Amino acid sequence: MLKLLALKLGKDEIDDNVIRQYYLLEHDKVVDQRYEEVRDFDPIACKIRVGEVLGISDNKAKVKTEFGLKEYRTDFVKNLKIGDQVIVHYDFIVEKFTEEIQKGLLIMKKIL
């Protein structure tokens, strides 16, 4: 799946941008399809969500998403601040949802 997405994006190899585009644009569709076929996991927890950081302590942050307030691990994100918009998956903050990522997402939606 990632190789096909890379080709659609005009790339010969899978890079960080291809992986990001997969998670932001395609992952939730794959989750829905797999859940319909197998029903062996929690599809809500597996989907990608954007939320706002409301609190930070140690290696966790409280993030408010459309599903409410939850603590997520911060292992993958540095320099996290209260008010940051972040992308979450299962129990982890995957990355900050920066303006650059938002603009790139809009461009990729047009390409795909």
C-alpha cells in the first residue's frame, strides 16, 4: 500500500512524507475495511485523531480530541507545549499537527 502511495506522489521510495500521507489520508479507510472483515481490534483507538494538548507531566500529555480527554504518551514528540495541536494514535502522540503539515495535507488531498 505504501509503495503504491509513493508512486501516486511521484516518488520512487517510501519516505517520511509518504508515511505521513498514508496515516493522515488512507489509514482510517484501511482500519474500517479491516474491522468489517475481521473485527479483531478496537477501530476507534486505531484511528488517527487530531487534538489539543491541555496538560503535560513526565512522559504523558492530556489531549482533548473529538472523543474527549485522554492521556497519551509523548515518546515520539519533543518540545511539546500546552496548546499544541497533535496527531494521536492508540496511546501515543505521533507528532505535532503543524501548519506545514496542514498545508501539505490539503495539497495531498488534491493530488490523491
